[in-house]
Amino acid sequence: MLSPDAELLKREVTAIRTAYTADLRAARATGKPPHSCPPETGKPKLTPKQMLAELEKIPPAKRG
């Protein structure tokens, strides 16, 4: 059985992905180069453990 936090984490990842995609679209719409190049939809290249490690690199002051 999954932890009760699993659904919370899933929603948080979805929100992060949505904001990230919106940032990329906004950059393209204004002619700016994207700040990064994500993998194709449905083909993530990070494991969940790697993703959490990357998220932990965000300074606490910049976390939502």
C-alpha cells in the first residue's frame, strides 16, 4: 500500500510539470530560447530518486 503522501507528491509533481511547461511555452511565444530542453512527453529520463535529488537542490527560499 502506498503512503498517504504519495498522492500529495503526485499532485506536486503535476503542478511542477505544468508550471515548467508554461515557462517554456511563454519563452517560445516571446522568441526567447528555452531555459532547458525536457525529454519528450511520456519518456522521462530521470528515476524518481534522481528527480527528488534535483528538487532538493532548489534553495529553500525558492521553493513553493
